[in-house]
Amino acid sequence: MAEEVIESSGAEVAAETTKVPHELARKWTFWFDNQSKPKQGAAWGTSLRKIYTFDTVEDFWCLYDQIFRPSKLVANTDFHMFKAGIEPKWEDPECANGGKWSVTSSRKGLDTMWLETLMALIGENFDESDEICGVVASVRPRADKLALWTKNAPNEAAQMSIGRKWKEIIDVTDKITYNFHDDSRREKSSRSRYTV
């Protein structure tokens, strides 16, 4: 009888030490863009680099713990986390008809909003998760920004739902705005289409 108990507890210990990773609903990719020292004549996006694609909670935390927080980056750099297979560019077919919700932030606040957004995305906390492409943390000399990119800008109901939920997630009381990528491509300062 004692031997059975020992064998049983040994199997339980073995099961605990070989834990199965917690799979995410989809794969995500971290990207980095350093525009702080652009090469003269270089096209936009030439400094954009894919860092790593992950699909488990454990990989996310391993990566997050090893990379810089946005507040530690030099000015004119961007951190991106987009669904795997989507490049953080307007030209990507998944982003071409989309837009972005944007919020400005202090350097300290950027890290918190970045982490809260990442967790909400990988945790599928948005009702319209399929509508979201990814998120960008932009470190700039005057004001840092966080932008949540979506696929279908004209779908006002989906965009408003995403905007309201994101505002709640990042705990912002000021208004946040949504811009169409098409407007931004045509005009240097595009007008906001939606506000929450």
C-alpha cells in the first residue's frame, strides 16, 4: 500500500514538472522600427524588423521580460505587436482598409498602457477580436503615442465598440480618436472620424 502511494505521488510530481504550455487563440509577432537615424533616401519601412512570433502565454512573458519597455527606447522608435502574418504597414492587405485608435501618453504611462493592451489582445478581450490587426507604441520627442490598428475603418459600430473597450482597458478618461489610414495617407494631419 505504501509503495502505491509513493508511485502515485511520483507520477503527480512528474506531471507538474512537464507542464503543457498555455496556447493562445492565435499567433502574434513583435516588430521593432528604429527611425532615429534614417539613411538618406531610404524608403519607409526599411528599418522595420520582425523580432519574434509566439503563440503561448509562456513565450509572451519570456519575451516581454527580456525586451525593452517602450519608455526605455530612444526617440523615433516604434514597438509593434501584430497578428502573425500582418505587417505593421498601411500597405498590408489586412490593414489597407483600416485605421487606428490613438492616444498620447507620458513616458511612464506608456509602459502601463502598452502592457494592458498586449494582455487584452492576446487574451482576446475584445468582442471584435477579428477586427484588430495589432498595436504600436511610438516614442517621439514631443509626445509618445499608442495606436490600436483595425481592419475595416468604415464599420463604425465595430470601431466604436473597440474604442470604448480599449479606453476602459488602458484606463483613459480623456477622449481618444480614430483615423482612417486612407485619410492619413492623403493628408499630413488627417481629421478624426470617430471619438470616444
